[in-house]
Amino acid sequence: MDEVFDIQIISPEKNLLSDKINSVTLPGFEGEMTLLFNHIPIITFLRPGIIKIQGKKDLKYFVEEGTVEFSNNNLTILSSTVLELTSLTKEKISKMIEESQSKLSQENLDDKLRYIFSTKIDCLSKINL
Amino acid sequence: MPSLDDLRKRIASVKSTQKITKAMKMVAAAKLRKAQEMAEKGRPYSEKMNIIIQNLSKAISDPSNAPRLLVGTGEDKSHLCIVMTADRGLCGGFNTNIVKQAKNYFNKILKDSKTLKIITVGTKGLDQLKRDYGKYIIKKINFKDKKKLSFEDAESIGNEIVKLFKNKEFDKCIIFFNKFKNVMTQVPQAQQVIPAKKEDQKEKEEYSSYEFEPEEDEILEDLLPKNISTQIYKGFLENSASEQGSRMTAMDNATRNAGDLVEKLTINYNRSRQAAITKELIEIISGAESL
């Protein structure tokens, strides 16, 4: 359990989390990935999904997008839409699903946005509270 | 010597001005708390974003092929300056300080016979700049009818800048804003956003290169415009906190000055009233004596 690294989750409004953890699973843009201690430096983007953190206590966050940087055992997650899973309610989730569905039904959507919205709906509907 | 009536009117008018400045101070103080909180909480985000970009620029594999937004056009001919000021006045030296710093920079650029382009954000800066630098101003933006500035507003400016850059309208972009230090002090800042790479940076050889997912150019393509918007948004937040802080201090001073003035005027008023009474008494007494 000694192999811990620093994590910081920052949104434009505040510093959400700053802790030492053992592992984190991220919804990377090209697939899910887990980072452990001494991972090589990496920069990646996030798609909508759940960030799972394992440390002294396990935490889960829902993100819509974000930028991740990992170097020298320092993980920084920058995202404007981070929500702790425990702060979500069923009503909120169904509202968010509805919103993205209406956006998805718009005509002039490019593939990237389409992918983002559909993964968002997918992920949200899988959340069990 | 003004008449008693005049003095009374003046005292009344100064008192009502004092009421207004006091109210403005209260409003500014209430707004400041919120703006300050937002500015301070927003700082880590933009700072981290900047650090990532700086790290990236060090780790980049092929500098000659790197995006222009990061390394610049390789030229230094025309500069785009974004001057961010407030839409309202009555906030002490807030607007003037930004404009002063910007003007210094403008003069330097013009002296080196480089091309200058200005975008003003906020009406007060425009008012101060349009006389001397009116012909350089290419765009005027203000958010007068908006109560709160959101990230989308910053993004719209950011996109505008990126578009201009892609059309090769300028080589360097600098934003001017006030950084909020505390209520009393705001520091005018000039921050270069394009190219994102700092020139004076020493290249560190031992720096480990990053693994990218998706590809390096895709990441940069996305991240660099985002960084510009983030830096502008930071400017917004810092500016709004500074504006309120500066207004609060200015209004506090104004209230105090009005108080001093009222005091002086009241003494004056009392003196002249007393003088009038004494005069009347003398007249009565000398009148009685002559009888």
C-alpha cells in the first residue's frame, strides 16, 4: 500500500480533490484506462464516464469531459463538469439523459459530438444509486 | 462669504452624495466577496492548464511541425492586444491602470514599427483608448447587458482569436487584465497567450516525453484553443474581483472625504450663523446706546 501517488481534480470553480491514492480508472477518450504508481507520463482527454479512485477510501466521480496529465507520480484532472457520484440523484440523472437525448436528436451534429452524447447517455443510464 | 442658505444647501448635497457612495461601497463589498471567491478558486485550473501546456511544449517530439498556436509563426511582426477593462466607471484607478500598462506596451510596439491590433473588452477601456489608438482597434466587445460572465463568453472571444490567428492576422497575442491581489491592490498584468510557449524557457533535456492518447497533434489541436479560452476566463474572473475591490476602496475613500467635507462645511455654517447673530446684537446695542 506504499505505492501511492498524488491526485488532483480541479474544476474552474474549485479544487475538488487533492489526495494520495493507489489507483485510478479513467474513462479515456479512446477507452478506459487504469493508472497505477510509476505510470509513464501521459496526457489524454476524457469522454463522459466514471472516474473510479482507490485509496484510503474509494471515490467515484462522473465527468463529461476533461484533460488528464500524469507525470512524476502527479495526476492532474482538469474538467469543467465533475460531479461526485454520491451527490447525484435519480431525478438529476434522468434530466441529464433527457437533455443529451434532445441534443443527440439534432440534425447537424458531427460524429465526435454524437459519440460524446451517446456515451454520456450510456454511462448515465448505467449508474445505480 | 456664501450665505447661510447656500451653505445649508451644500451640506445637504454633500450628505446625499455621501449616502450614494456609501451604498455603492456596500454593494461592491457584497459583490467582491463572491467575485473574489470565484477568482481564487478558478486560479488552480488555469494555472494547471498553463503548466500542462508548458510541459507539453518542452516534450514535443517535432518542434518544426508543432502547431503554430504553441510555437508561434516564427515571426514577430504584428501583435494583437486584448485589453480587458470594466464596463462601468467609479472604481478608482482600476481601468486607468490597465490602460496605462497597455499604452506602454503599444508605444513600445509602435516604436519598433510593428503592426498593432487591439481588441477591447469592456467599454471603459475603449473610451480611454479610442482617441489615441482608435485606428488600431479592430474589434470592440462588451458585456454590458450581461450580469455574470460565463465560460462560454470567454470561449467566444477565444474562438475569435484563434480564427484571426488562423487567418494569419497576427503573430503574437497578449491579454491585459488586473490580477486581484487583495482589496487594496490590484496588479495590472500582461500575459502572452499566443504563442503559448514561453521564450525564455530553458529546454530541459532530461524531461521525459509524454505518451499521448489520442495522437499528439489531436491533443494539441484541442488543448491549445481551450487554454486560450481558459486564460481569458481567468482574466474575466480576476478582473471582476479587482473591479469590485477597487470600487470598494474608491467608494470608501469618497465616503470618508464627503464626511470630512460635511464637517468643514458645518463648522463654516455655524461660524457664519454665529457671526450673523453677533452682528445683529451689535446693531441692537449700538442702536440702543445712541438713544
